[in-house]
Amino acid sequence: MLRLSPPIAQHLQIGKEGEAERQELLRKARTMDVKTITVTRVPDSWTDDNAQEARRFLDDNGMRVGEFTGFYKGTRPWGGLGGFDRADHEFTINLYRRQLRIAKILGAHFVGFGILNGRTTGRLWDEDVWESCMNGVRELCKMAEDAGMDVAGHPHTMSPLSSVARMERMLDEGQSPRLKILLDPVNIVTPFIAYRTGEMINECFDVLGKAIVGIHAKDVTLSGGGKIVAHIDEAVPGTGTLDYPTLLRRMAALGTDITIHAEHYPFAETVQGQMYIRSVGRQTGVAVS
């Protein structure tokens, strides 16, 4: 099932003092007609008991957590998961350890992660950078297996996980049934493919298949030309060139649960983007809950 999973979990507060925020969460969920939410972070002060209280609220209201993703960008440019800065790697691993525990309590679909070692440098795609990152991914996968949770790698052209081939390689080298893909098609668009995104989307699903457990839903625009350097930017779904009919059809064909997180936009634009995605679903005969 394809599930819209908007990032409204900032309203998932606990205790009597959190009642108004919890009601705001329900109001926004009703406006969006969703039963799934994305959690981008929970307060550092939360205990396991606090997470269990939040889970009871969600269960009582027929809600669930889809994506649980609180990316940590680390120390520039050599930190984060699998980074050469080993102290920062350990800090990141401990953050993910806590995320896995809280996500399990909340019943999340998966925990997303990124690998960013070498960013802003010319060594971003070097082999030793990749191997260091993969050591971190393998460590994270062992934690995920112990926790009984899936972890999903999130790609970006300005990260070691920069392409379909790199995502496939990560799955092959990670060798874990808990290692999945949090696909963000816009993040791997290049100027060459910006007007032919259906080809790129088909390649993603042909190669990665059922490892895809979540989608970051944005759109893509390309500007420039002539003497102006081409500029790629993200946009609200429905306002760019991303081939959403192909994206929804390929997701539905997997026959598995996939979350769809329209990210980076204020509430009104998120509603707009989700309405567009639902409209494409109706046009293509794909159910989006």
C-alpha cells in the first residue's frame, strides 16, 4: 500500500501539557486525510516510557508512524555515519541506536540514514571514502538486526550514495535483510535526465526493486541555458518535470508498503503536493492512502 506520510510529528507531544499539540496533529491529519506520519525527531529528553505513551495516543486514534528519519549531518566534511572523524561517527551511531529503539516502540516502518563523508571535497566519490562509509553502514545494519528494524539509505548526488549504481552497491556490500532504500528521485536528477525522469525512475525500480520502502516526494525544475549555468532545484510536487505517473505505477507494482513523504514545504504546500499525488493516483488507477 502507498501511504502518504507527512512530517507533522512535531505535534506528537506527551503529558497533559501536550494535549493542545496532539489535537493539532489530529486536525492536520484530518485536513490531509492521512493516517500515517513521518517523525523527523523526538525530544532528546524522551524516555522509552514517553515513547510508549506517544504510541498509545497514535494507536487510540488509528494513526501510525511511517518514516522515522532524523538525519545527522556531522562534522564537515569528514563526519557522520562511517566518517573519517571517528569521534563524530561514534556520536552518530549512538544517535541512530536511540532512533532505532524509539522507532521500534512507535511502530515505525523504517529508520532512514544518510552517508556524507567527504562532502564539499573533491574526494567525495573516492574508494577509501566509500569503504569507510560502508563500514559505518554495516555497523548500523547490525544494530538494526538486533533491534528488529529496517534502515533505509537516502541518496544524494553530493554524497557517496549518489546514484542508482551506488545504491545497488550498498545493498550488495551491506549484506543485511534489514538494509533498504529511502528513494529520493529528485536528489539524483542531473541536467541530462531532468526532462526524461521516467527513464531514471524505471532504472531505480528495475535495479532496486523491493528494497525501496519509502519515497521522498518532491518535484524538479531545471533553469539556465545559453551562457547561464544549468541550475537544478526542487519544487512542490506537480510543479516540475518529475514523472509522477511512472513513479506511482512502479511503486504500486511492488505490492509492498511504501511511505510517501512530501518534504521541505510549509503545511499549505505540503497539502498541495499531496493533493497532486492523489490526483495522479486517481488518473493512473493507483490507490494512495
